[in-house]
Amino acid sequence: MTTATDARHNGASLLTQLTLSLGQVRAEYSPDEEVFSTFSTPVYWGEIVGTRPCVLVGGRGTGKTTTLRGLAYGGQSSLHGNDLDRWDTIGAYWRIDSMVASAFEGRGVSDEQWISAFSHYVNLKMVSLYLSFCQWRSTATGIETIVSNEAVQLTAASLNVGGAQGLPELEAQVRMGLALLEARLNGTTAALFDTPFSLLGRPLAYLLEGISSGDAVARLPFTFCIDEFENLKPYQQRAVNTLIKHVGDSSYTIKIGIRDTEQRQRNTLADGQPLVDPADYTTVNIVEHLKEQSFSKFAAQICERRLSGTALQGMSMTDWFPTLSLEDEAEMLGADREITRIRSILTEQRSSKSELEAFDKMPILGACLIGYWATSQGTEVRDVLSEALRDQRAWTQRVGNYSYAMLFTLRRGLRGTRKYYTGWSTYCQLANGNIRLLLELAYQALTLHVTDSKQPKSAVSFANQTAAASAVGQVTLRELQGQSGIGGQLTRLTLSLGRIFNVFAAAPEGHTPEVNQIRIESSASVDRSSDLDQLLSEAVANGCLIAFPGDKQERVSAQTKGFDYQLHPIFAPYFVYSHRRKRRVELRPEQVLALSSESAARAITEILQTRRNQTPALPEQLEFYTGFYNDAD
């Protein structure tokens, strides 16, 4: 069967085909047919279908929207056709609009007073979504949803929208009720609160109770798929939580998509009755599930399906993106030059003829590590060589442990590529469970490849893989500015930590290798519940930082203490440091805040000065930010 996407690909240029297949990755802006023509069922799908409420947690691009739309009637129709008996779920998609949520706050009205107005809005919206499904079903299948007249009338009365005979009339009146409520929100508060509101959850209950038991829609609970839940105000989240708490008493369920944030409300409108996981709902952390259940395989399946309608179909992702061995990478980064330099030093330090001959026979990584280890430990090169020859077994183990970190030092002080980021597995690690980032990595790399290759269906060069990874990191950095109310702080924090980790990677003196995490020390000098917690929460929610328990036995909680933070791996190729989760540096709370402030450059300098004597030059791609880094001068 030829899909609409395939049809668009036919006759288009190769670059256009790439853009259509990999370059347009925002599910929010694409029709169901296009989104689900290349849909791959996520590994956690079985955990989210069914009656049980569910909270899908993940950053931008992890697939929350696609999954929630797949649970809704548009997605189910695209995946399984219009026979409801073949569907996994029956539901509707609802994306929370931050502007609408903001309309129900302020103006001298307390949150407690706003609850009644917002609850009425939720009732109108949920009934409207269900009636929209009924209308779609009638149009798409010719089958009418059977609801008793009494239920229709009770629903209309409960919503205070007048009498109604049949679902079409009820739908029209509900839409009018929504429009009137929106209009009154823009008027005086007196007029708004003169509106006869409805009791949270009751109108929908009346409607669903009236569905004929013989109707196919009665087979499954109706699923409300609520996306971007974080856009709701705290009291609004409590209102929806109240509905979740009582799902067991209803003929519907709720699935929520929310960014990875520590600020989500667990309370309901009833004091002392918070939502409890797993008693009231289940949490699915998308990134953890994908990484635990072969994100590499799942992501490759998505990319290969997207390319299946193009002239580039037929190659696997591992064929497109081969891995560069450490030995070959060392050679490409100038290992011969480094070995010549080390041998010259050995000669100056009067190494014996036998020592020099042994050095000349060393494998490339072992020979380079002689100089790296001497520099990092502050000792004589000849002494390191003597140690290596004296205990070759221990030296071989050291080569295995430190060769990757050593690669970052081979081109210190030189222009050009300082480290390669290659291979499908590396791309998956850089994306860290984020499908959107992985698609962007593949798109950028294949675009570079097609542009300069005479044989498009061949492996992407190591240079183009690295350039693409750096470019995606740069774009992700620039996007931080507009993703949050404190986007400027997040950008400065990323620039600051990225530079610190870059210096640690290029200059190994005086610290452990592959430092790319921070742990925040305890301090009474900063109110941890305000500025710092807001910064960290926004950084995690917007994909700037990844948070994980410093003690692997701890469960994730809302507490800052005990957490380690890592810049998202996608930034590593741009700043040039290790993307692998390795070692950490401890920073004080005031230092972290300073790194996100206007005085960030001075804070960077102070942190680096306590750990080394020299600071390597900026990588070429960071020269655009020279003014930022030199601001302390």
C-alpha cells in the first residue's frame, strides 16, 4: 500500500526526501495519517493501554505526543482501521494550551475560587471530546453511538447548557457553552462568576452511564489522553488528579503526558487524599523504559521505516553509521605526532636503548598513554615507561581504562576535529532515549553525506557523523532560550558546564578522567527551595540536565540533596567532552547559581583556577561565544 508520505517522496530530490522522512519530527503539527504511517509500537505500550490511569514522563522529543495520539481515535483508526473491535483503546487526545490554563488565574481571585470555573471548563472539554469522537465515528463508519435520551438530557442539565435531544444537538450546545465560557473569561470577573457552573466529573458520568451495553464503545473505558500536563497550574493539576483518583468509579480513564519535572502535583482537591503510585496510577518513564529495552533497536526501526519510502531505503542504521575503533581514531587524531613527541622526551630523559626499543614496539594506544599518564600524574615520562615495562599486565589494564579519555588530549592546542563521535550506538547514547534528537542526528548526518558523497548509499564518513552531532548539540543549545521563562539562565548554565567539562577533558592534570557530572554540596548560604530548585527543575524539565540519584539505591524524589546532574549527552560533541556517564565534580549551590547568571564567565574561571594551571583554548565551534567566556576579563 502506498502511503501519502510515500507519494510525496516519489519524484522528489534526495535531499527533499530526507527532509520529508527525517527532518519533520514534530508530531504536534502532523496529521494522523502521516504520523502513524511509520509508527513503531513502543516497548511500554502494553503498560499504558487498559483501564489503569497512567503518567507518561519524558522530555521533549521522547515520544509522549505520538504515544498519546496513538491511544486516541485518530491514531487507532490509522493503525487498525475503523473497526472498533480491533482497537487497543478508545479515546481522545487533549493538548493543554498554556494560554487557556493561564486564563483561569489571577485578577484578584484566589485559586480556591478559580476551581469552580476551571472544573466547569474541564467538564465541557471532556464531554466535547467524547462527542467529537461520536461525530467522527458516525462520519467514518456510518455507525451512531447509542446513548439514552435521558443521559443526554441529564448531561445537558448538569452542564447548564439547556435542553438537548440527541448527541448532535448536545454537541452543538456544549461547543456553544465552551465559547461562552471563553468569552466570559475575557470579561469581568463578576460576569464570569455569575455563570452557572457544573460539578467536576458529573456531566461526563451522566453521559457515559447512558451508553448502551450492546454498543462497541462499551467494550473499553474511554481514554482521555492529556498532553503537556505541566502547562496546568498547581490547583488545576489537583482538579484533574481528583478525576484520576476516582477513575475506578467511572467508565473512563486518563493518560497523562508530562515533562520530567519535580514540580508535578500529587494532591487532589480533597485534603488528605493524594494520588499514590502505584495504588491510583502507574508511572512510565519513557527514557528508562527505552534504554532498558533496547532503545537502539527501537530507534533504528523508526528511522528505517521513515527512510523506506525514499531512495535511501535498504540500509540498516548500523550500516549507515559505522563505529570508529579507538586505535583508528587515535591515528586520525594524530597519534604518530604524539608518539614522536613522547619519544623525543624519552631521549632527552636518557632512556636506555632497550627502553626505547620497547616503546617503539608498543601498540599505538599504549604508547600514547605513556605521555598522557605522565601529564595527568605530574611525573617523568621515563618513569611511566619504566613502570609500564615492569608490570605489563597492570599497564594493559590501565590502557583499557584510560584510552578513551586520552583521545581528548591528542589535539590539544590544535585546530580542527579534537574528538570523533561515531557509530549508531554512540548516536543512541547521545540521544539518551529521545527519539526526536536521534532523528535529528540521523537527518543532519545523512544530509551532509548526501551533499558531498558520490555514492549516497554508502556509510556516512566519521567526519560527517561528528559534524552532525556537534551541529545538533549547537541547535539544542540555542533552543533552550525559548523553552522556558528562565531560558537565558539555562543557556548560560549549559555554556558554563560545557566549557568546564571541555577543559577537564582536554587537560587531565589534577583530576579523574571523563568528568561530566556535578554533585551539589550542602550549604546553608542558599535557599535550596527557591532559586536553586527552580533552576534545577527547569533544567531537567527542558532537557538541559539529566537528574539521577547519587546513590543508585535511592528512588527519585523531589529532593535536591543526593542527586547528581549531567548535561544532556547531546551537548558533548559540541563542547567536546565524554558523553558517557562517568565521574563528577562537586560544586556549591552558589557556584551553580553563578554559572547560570550574568557573572557566569567569572564563576567558570574561579572553578577552573582551583584545579589546574592552564586552560586550553576554546574549540573552534565555541569561538562564537568568545564574548561570553571572556566577560570576566
